[in-house]
Amino acid sequence: MAQLDPSTRVQDDLFRHVNGRWLDTAEIKPDRATAGSFVTLVDEAEAKVRTIIETAGESPVDDEQRKIADLYASFMDEERVERLGAQPLADELARVDAVTDVPSFVRVLGDLDRQGIGSVFGMYIGPDRGNPDRYVTHLGQGGIGLPDESYYREDDSADIRAAYVTHLTTMFGLAGLDDAEGRAARVMDLETRLAAHHWDRVSCRDAQKTYNLLDVDGLQALSPSFDWASWSEGAQVPAAVIAEVVVSQPSFLEGLETLLVPAELDAWKDWLRWQVVHSASPYLSSAFVAANFEFYGRTLSGTDELRPRWKRGVGFVEGAMGEAVGRIYVRTEFPPASKERMSELIDNLLEAYRQSIAELPWMSEETKQRAHAKLDSFNPKIGHPDEFRDYSALETAPDDLLGNVRRAIAVATDRELAKIGSPIDRDEWYMTPQTVNAYYNPTMNEIVFPAAILQPPFFHADADDAVNYGAIGAVIGHEIGHGFDDQGSQYDGTGALSNWWTDDDREAFEKLTTALVAQYDALSPVGADDRTVNGSLTIGENIGDLGGLGIAYRAFRLTEPGDDPIDGLTPDQRFFISWAQAWQSKVRPAETVRRLTLDPHSPPEFRCNQVVRNIDAFYAAFDVTPDDELWLDEAERVTIW
């Protein structure tokens, strides 16, 4: 109650009514682009992980903790890093120098790919959308240093492009390479032409168009000059890994073919030198680190200061051995009572979805039955995996930072490659327990809630139901909702890409989503210079938010909360205030602009306010009328789930 802003009426702006006093006084930390509920939890988890890591360094109890200590010690050894300067780049740069033609370029590219040095494509191993009982390799577009293809063509990004060329020039100079300006210009020119073959982010959301299963001959035919056998030899990738591949953007590989020609070899070599320098820069001397931050931190996100070295060291250890850290983290940070309470909440949310689906006026009984079948097969995961990853293959040294980086990436790569031909591991987690987030995985039909998000203000094991359902309940509902959003609704309960809808039902669903897209297209956040939300890019998350809160409210009412007020607020009012508290957030203007281009999530104020504008219960809870700012005519309100 003390945080509520009486100067802003809840009927006009729920987000500011609940968070206004905080917004007026909160300061974003110099090393952050944002502040708010999520960031506070991230900071708390980070501090706890630091203690875990430093304790491992003082008194490791096993080989795994010794490796954690080695990784952190190698990162924190600033004296050695400064002494080495650009020297750790020498071997990789020499390999690039030795490239004499396109085939040798492809082979060296594979060699460097294995070490985590950027490539022209992204690759991962995951369940096959067409047959989710097996793993298959997935291949997608890549090769650009700016965040998105639009940065290479939009007028609004001209200053960022100029800053990027300056950054390239600086980095080539730090690496001791001559003609830094010329190399930077060649890289920018090549990346601009490469970006022209990228699909935009909305197109990349299309689950059908991005599913193109090819055998190795079909893959080779897309870009004949890219010899996959040579690349595989360099990357130490078994033939089975590319025997069948899901290519997300086939036209990108066709475009790559037009650029992978002898006349462009010098440009490609400079591009690969840039990949070597860029991938290593966070682990090199302070000059490299500062230059890297100046562009990727300050220019792109508006962040004022580089994060302290210990925070970057913690991030490095988490990236290399995250589950080893997580194993220790959950011993003290995830009591059994939290899992029991979360299980209860999830069961109630699933039941609320079940009831809501049964009552949908726009969906046929045939499709409702299939939706219920999918809902019944959801697999919730709470807190942490039952079995943690084995890091015995990782070799570490306290005095070899970049070597530790490369070896950790190679071990992780081998772990992924070994999935081909193996049974699906349904116990695998794609986030560590200490991650403040949650996710839905369509090919596993699973909802996953790491331990670190199960903290106030999202979750209180002993809190008032209104508080829990308005916050973590809506998060649970959001993740379940992804199973039925524009993408997830194309997967059945087994995780297969399968049309389980009637044509009429799909048409009705798309009519509702189109209306929601139009709502968000009209929204412009504070600090965005009149730029607006991309409703098509954010539609999946907006469906998740809207369905998540609506179903969380239904689940909350199933608890029969009564009408007794607390601090003068009814249960329904406390529910919506808890929702708004969860989205407490402040974002730097540059970061706001960056997110509007890249982020499939809407800005926090709209995740709060635009959602409640579509929920009738909010109007009843606060007596919202047509004269109020948050009023939306009933005919314009969208209810999908």
C-alpha cells in the first residue's frame, strides 16, 4: 500500500498507480540497462552464486567445485590477462591467414566454429518438429554483428551503423592488424549484403515456413560452394549430424552462395578475423573489454558502465558450468514447501484452462477435445532438474582463461552432437535453477519454472492467494498459454508440428489474434521517440500475457477467496495490483528502442496495462468507466483463452 501512487488513478494507469512512486525515485544502476522486479531478483541470485563460487575457491569439496574455482580464478586474474594483451588471438588469426581459397575458408570456419567463434549460421540439436521422438540438427541464418538485419537498412539505424564501423576499426587496431579502416569497411559491406538475405523476425516466427527438413544432398544444393564435408572435418562433426537437417531459412543459404566466391575471399577472411577478435574480446585485456562494452553496451543499450569484473566472472562460470553451480544453489534456495505450493498452483491453472476451453464460444467441440488432450499431456518442471549435467569431460586451468572458454564450448558442443541417434532426454533443462525466468518448450510440451523466479514479488509460499495468483499464477498461465499461442497452437500434445484444428476454428483464432496485433501496433512506450510496438513480432508473448492473466484470475476465483479486504483492498483488487507489481520496470531509452526492434515481448507498461484493458474482471474490480483512460469498448476487448 505504501508504494501505491495516489496521484495516478488506477482506472487511468494501473502500471503507474502501483509503481509510480518507485518510478519517480528508482535509479537504474550504471552497469544495467534496466531496473525493476526481474533485475532485483537477478541481482540477488547473482550475489548468491558469487558466494557459491568464492566458497568453492576457498575450500572445494570435489573435482567439480575445483573446476568452478579454476574458471573463476582464470577470469579474475587481471594481471595475467593484461600482460597477454592480444597474444591469445595469434593462433586463430594465423589459421585465417593460411586460408587460400573458398574450400579452405570453409574448413577453417568449421575449426573455429567448434571453439565458439562466430559463424555464418547458427546450429543446434533439438527434437524434430515433424517427429519429436528423435533429435535432428537445426540450421539458421547468422553471420552479422549488429543485432538484427533491419539495423543494416533502416534510416533510424544510420548512427549505429557508423558507430559499428568505428568499433570494427578499433578492434582490428587492438588486434595489431594493419589497414584497420579498410578491413572494417570490407566487413561492413559483406555483412550488409549478408543481412539482405536474412528473414525478418516476424517471418522467423512462422513454425511451418521455418521447418524445411533436408538430407545432406538437399542441404548442399542450397549453397554448392559451401562444402559441408570440409566444414564437418574442421568442426569434428560426425556425418550423422548433417545427414538430415532442418533449415530454418533456405533462401539465406541460397544468398550465401552468391557471396561465397573467390572474388570475395579477402572480405571473408577479414570477416573471420573479426569473428576471432569479437568472440575473444570479453576475455582479453581491458582495452578490448572496454571497446566491446562501448559499442555493445553503451551504444546499443545506453548502459553507462561496464559491469564489475566479479559479475562478469560469475556470468562466465554460469555459462560454462551453470548446472554445477545450480546443484549447490538449490540446496539452500529451494525448500520443499516451494515445490509443493507451485505444484498446487500449476494444477489449479491447468484446471482453469480446462474449464475455459470448454466454455469458448468460438471453438468447436472437436477442436476443444484436442485442446484438452494437449493440456492433459503438459509436463511441468519445477525448481531444478532431477539429474544435473556431468562436467567430468571439461578440463580447466586457473591460469588459462581463453583456453577455458574454448574447452567449455567444445565440451558443450560434443554434448549436443551426441544427441543425434540418442533417445530424447525429457529430463533435460534449458535454463539453470538460478535463472530468473521460465519457459514453454513446444516439442516437449513442457512448462519449466527455475528456482530463482520462485521468489517475491512473483512467488511467496505463504502469501495471500491474491498475491500469488496475480504474479506467479499469471507467469504459470503465460507459459501454459504459449502452448496455445500463434506458434504453440500448431503443435499437438506429443510436441509434433501438426494441425489439430478445424479450418473454421483456425480462422476464428486468427481473427482474434489479428485484433490483438492491431491493439499493440498502436502503442508507443515512454522514451521511444514515437516508435511503436510491433504487434506481429510480439503476438505470441501478448497471447501468453493475456491468457495467462485471464486464466490466473479464473484459477484464483476457484479458490473461493471471499470478499474480505486487506489494507482496504478487495481480493480482486489485490490480484491485479500484484500483477502490476510484477511488471515494475524502468528501461533506458536506447534499450527501449533496441527491444522494440528485437524483443518478442512488449514493453513492461503494456504487459501490465494493455492486458487488463481486455479483462472484464479488472473493470469490475476498480469500477472502470468509459471516461477512464484504461477503458476499452467491450466490442474491442479480446478474449482468446
